[in-house]
Amino acid sequence: MKAALVIMAAGLGSRYGGNKQLDGVGPAGETLMEYSIYDAIRAGFTKIVFVIKPGMEEMMRRTCGDYVARRTARNGEPVEVCYAVQDFSGLPDFYTLPPERVKPFGTGHAMLCAHSCVSEPFCVINADDYYGVDAYAMLYEQLQRLPEQGRAAMVGYLLKNTVSERGTVSRGVCRVENGRLLGIKETLKIRQEPDGTIIDEAEGVLPADAVVSMNFWGFAPSFFKEMQQYFYDFLRNEARDNSKAECMLPSLVGKLIGEGKLQVTVLQSHDRWFGMTYHEDRQAVVQALQRLHDSGVYPGTLRD
């Protein structure tokens, strides 16, 4: 079955202090998104869609896109590579962009920008996260069983496997019952104490085994229709008087769950997620990836 991996790579990574999407952290200078692509292709995905900011395509092609296009998918066909630009060119006529608006409109808008490239079941991820090998295999299998309407999937992670020792992080803390997502609470300032206790600065101690969303979603292509309607409502309301408002994908998912229009299956990963929220996280990521190569999870280089 054909399936697409949509990589949201247009973010600037302000807390990290640089363009972390293109920071080479693997033994041969591989970026974190190259691990996602490698794991997705061996799981069965047949298309890679990069959502990028304007002026980024040439650099993305040079960094990894061109060699990914020479890869062969598990079904024996060449891997298809597509570039979708997240900009303001496709905004509806009823909305006037404020002159002070510089940043894109968030993850919901990023996904919507990929619509022209995607006609098959698809997965959405962040470019600057490492999700683990099993996550892609689980989600690919789930996409094969996903009906066209009313269902979606999410890979959830244990909170203790996603915190940073370098500062606070934001996480979508999930309510899950019998493998089904009931809701997500965006929790903005989570930190790990020296004794390992995990604290939400607003509400206190959080369970270490709480399930959190790391923006690893699986949808049928019909979901783009829901996303477009939600984005248009966002432009008419939140974005009208707030030039910094963002249209977030988890917010739409939560809204549809609350309205009884969407059921989301939670696929639980026990792998350790890691990423580079802060520049100080980089060395730990480099060491973790080297261990994965040394143990045979990955070959010497992902670029052969």
C-alpha cells in the first residue's frame, strides 16, 4: 500500500539557536529527519513530502532530498519526493494578512500546505525529532486499516522518555482509555527535577508514565477537508485580531474528538524520543545516535 510521510520542516527552532532541522548529528553528518526518512522507507512508506519555508528547496534537495529520490521503496518502486512551501500564497480572499505577520500559522497550516502532494494515507511528523524505528512500522500497519472517514492514529510516548535536562518543554499530555485518545492538554512548561520527578510549573507533579503526543499522526487523505475548514475558522476568529496566533493540528484533533466526529487510536511506543529543543541537547543526541549505529539498528551511514 502506498503511504506518504509528511515532514514539517519550516519551523525556525528559536530556542535551539539555529536551524536544527539541518544540523548534522549522525556519524556521517545525517540530520534527524534523515533517520525518520530511513525508518519510514523500510517500514513501507513510498512518498516523502517536505513542508519547507520559501527559499529552502535547493538546500533541502542538496541535504537529503535528491539522494532520497534515488532510494527504492519496499514495494520496488522509486521513492517519490515532493516539496510543499509553507507561505501565505494560498490564503483565502476573505482574509487580509496583517503586515506585521512574519511567522507561518503553525502545524495545522503546515499540514494543509502539503495537500497538493498527498492523495494517499499519510503520517505527519516534526523534522527535528527522533521517534524510533518501531513507531513507523506500527503506524504504517495502522494506515493500511484506516477507513476513509472518522478515524485517525497517533503514536504516543511516555512522558519520562521525552523530557529535556536542559530546560522546560511543551508537551501534549493525553487522556487515553482502552487505546483510544480522549483528549490532549497542551502543557507548556514541563521540567525534570534533579531527583527525576517531572513537574508541570502550573499544576505540579506529572506521572512519569503519562502518554504524550509528539506530533506523530496518521490520517486518511479526507482529513485535509476537516483541516481546511478548521483553518478558515481560525482565520476568521483567532487570527483576525492576533498577528501571532497559530493554528495547531492537535487543537483540531481535540475539537473533532469532543464533537464525536473522530476516533484516534493511540499506538504506544516505549522507545526513547529525543530531539534538540536546546542547543545543549545536541551532544546527547549525537551520542545516542552513535550507540544506535554501533548496535546495528542503523548501518554505518544512511546515505549509501
